[in-house]
Amino acid sequence: MDQQQFQKIVDEKNPKVPYFLNILKAFIVGGIICTIGQLLTFFYMRFFPFTEGTAANPTVATLVFIAMILTGTGIYKKIAQFGGAGSAVPVTGFGNAVISAAIEHKSEGYVLGVGGNMFKLAGSVILFGVLSAFVVALIKTILVSIGVISW
Amino acid sequence: MISSLVTAFVVGGFICVIGQIFMDVFKLTPAHTLSTLVVLGSILDGFGLYEPLIDFAGAGATVPITSFGNSLTHGALAEAEKHGIIGVLTGMFEVTSSGISSAILFGVIGAFIFQKRKTTY
Amino acid sequence: MKKSIIVFLMLLLLGACSNEKEKVIFPADNSASLKPIMQKQETIHGYKSVINEENILVAININRFARFNKTKIEEKITKQIEKQFPERQVLVTGDQKIMWEVESIIDKKLKEEDLKKSIEKIKSLSKEET
């Protein structure tokens, strides 16, 4: 039995991924989370001195707070099982990754456990965010300074 | 009002669909997917395309993790415009870091309040 | 039940589209040369404007799919108004928050001093970035 035949058997045994259903679920769950975010944005604009540009910050903070409650009570796990990427891609998924790691390693103490493991899952997001921001901004700055494009 | 909610739903949902395609079709882990999306948001901002999307979709563009890459790049670019190439380094966390700071803060508070379950993620 | 919801939504949609009330300039006697500029803008479906001696503040409702070009539209209208009123400071914005603030000024019918204060407040609000 060579590699190809083996792969064929593995493919047959594995359950087929229901692509369309997963995409639909992700669309609905992600859409609902973003709609809640939009409602929060309206709330902060209406009752606090935030504009459309600045209201995103308290909105994100509030969503992470909601993610904390849902993670701690174990509801977020159920949402994630249903929604897939729909629950992972919004900022609540980032919050969930950080908070669940913090709770998980609480028993090892606050310095080594919580502090050391908090960004175990979410650290790559920060790393690649900073790295790509640096590269993109560097390229654009160089291009502007030699006069290819303008700001 | 209502049309803003609808556009937020559609655009936010669409970004999540891109994430789901990364996960299902290209077989990436969630961490890889999120990292790819962050890089994508950062590149889009480099071309000046992410801010118009935020103007159009509001929270539909600011809530997904792509906006994290966007805001980092935006801070770096804004500072680079003022101070030249040094600004690229110093400006990154200038515009916004509410996602990270609130995640750290609520992470600690969550660890303080809640007890460990079998699996929370 | 389902039908009544659809009818209700249709009414909301229609109500949002045709509303002459959304075009207001305050105080109205100052509006002579501002109105024609705003009238010919095709990308907006409403505006609320406040004028005093030094400032012109225009909050615009940009059409849903024109919002991609929000900054460009704001700049374009600002230039046109600045041409007409070179001695005043002009702020044109599609921000919903500024729209609400301008509405509250119009509702309260603020005069002279109060008006000036509120306009300064709105201007500093719109400058914030983070």
C-alpha cells in the first residue's frame, strides 16, 4: 500500500466537512456579534461624547467584557462549537482565547500561571499584527520618501 | 439606523466567512486563521482600503480581528507621516490598543472570579 | 403576523427615504447661499447645518453605498462651501454623533453665546482620533 492509497482510505474514513453549513453558521454567528457591536456603538455615541471614529474603543472593551462572562460560565464554548470561525474571528474570540487561558492556568499562581500563559493562544495574533504593521508601514514610508506614492 | 445594523451584520458575517473558509478549505488552525486575518487587515490599511470599509460598515469592520491589524498599521503610518521612519516603531500602539488592554484586564478579573472548568475553549 | 412585520418594515424604509424634514439650516435666515450648494449634492439624502459669524457646521447623511467615499465627499463639500464663505471656518462631516449634536442645537434653538460654545464643543469632538 503506497502513500496515495493510504491517503484515499484516510479521506474515506474521515467525515466530510459540511462546507456550506459551516459557512452559513459562521456568517450568522459573526453577523450577530457584529450587530451587537453596532448597537453598542450607537449606545456609546448617543449617551457619551464618542464619535463614529472613537466609539469603536469602548465597543471593543465591552465586547471583551461580555466574552469574559460567557467564557467563565462556559457558554462561549457552546457558541464556538456552533459558530466556528463566526465566534473566533470577532474580537470576542480573541478575548475568549486570552481569558480562557488565564482561567485555565489560575492554579499555577498569578505570576507564572496567569501572567505567563495568558497570551499562549492569542500571542501569535499580536506578534503577526505588530510584525505586519511594521513591514507595511516601513514599505509605505520608504515608497513615500522616494516619491512613488503620497500619503 | 436599521441600514447600519444590516450592513454591520453582512460585512461582519462576510469577514467571518473568510475565516471559516481558511479553516475548512485550507485546513488552518484557528490561531493560523486569526494571524492571517490580522495580516490581511494590516495590508488593506497599507493600501488605504480599510478606513473606507469602517466608514461603510461601522462595527461590521471594527469588531472582527482584522481591525486589530488595521489600527496597528494606522498608528504606525500616522506617526511616520509626522516623524519619518522612527515613527513606524513608536506609533504602533498609539491609535488604539483597547482590545489588548481590555483582554488583559478582563483576563485577570476573569481568572479571579471564575473557577476552572474542564475546558473553557 | 409575518405580513404585518413586512408591511411595517416597508413603511420604515419608505419613511426613511422621503423626508423633507431632514434638510435644515439653522438659523434659517442665514441660509440663502448655502442652500443651493447642499441642494445639488447627489451623494447625500439629508443635511443639518448650523451657522454663526465664524463657523459653518454641516452634518450630512451620506447615502449608504456612497459611505465608502465618506472622507472624499466631506472634503468636496467643504471646498465648495469654503469658496462661497471664505471668511468662515467650515466643518462638514458624515458622523452620526455630530448629526445628533447639531439636531439638539436646533431643537433647543440656542442663541449667540450658547451656540458658540456648543459649536466649539462639536469641533473639538470631531478632531479626536482615539
